[in-house]
Amino acid sequence: MAKVTFREDWCKGCGLCVEACPKKILALSKTRLNSAGFYPAEMTDQEKCIGCAFCATMCPHVVITVEK
């Protein structure tokens, strides 16, 4: 199983990772703000992650790390 981690304080909430995820298991938080005042991306179901790293590839701020 793949492990996805986010550097939430760097996330600008652009949503590119959310759109890139083929499993649709990423979302922008609706309740938490990071230190920069953005709603960061978060994993909604880690068990379904296939480790494709499309999210990390699309992230312009290098916020996401995918480990297999």
C-alpha cells in the first residue's frame, strides 16, 4: 500500500492534485486552514491509494510525497 504525505503549510489549495487523482480520494479540507490561510489538500481514503503519484507530479509547490 502506498503512503501519501502532505506538507500542509506549503499547500496553496489549488486543487490540481484533487483533479489528477484517478481514484478521487483527495479533497481540499473544508474545516482546516493552514498557517498561510489556505484549505490544504488531504487524503480521504488512504486504503484506496494505488501509489500512481499523479498528485505529486501535478503539485506546483512540491507539497506531496508518495512512498510505495
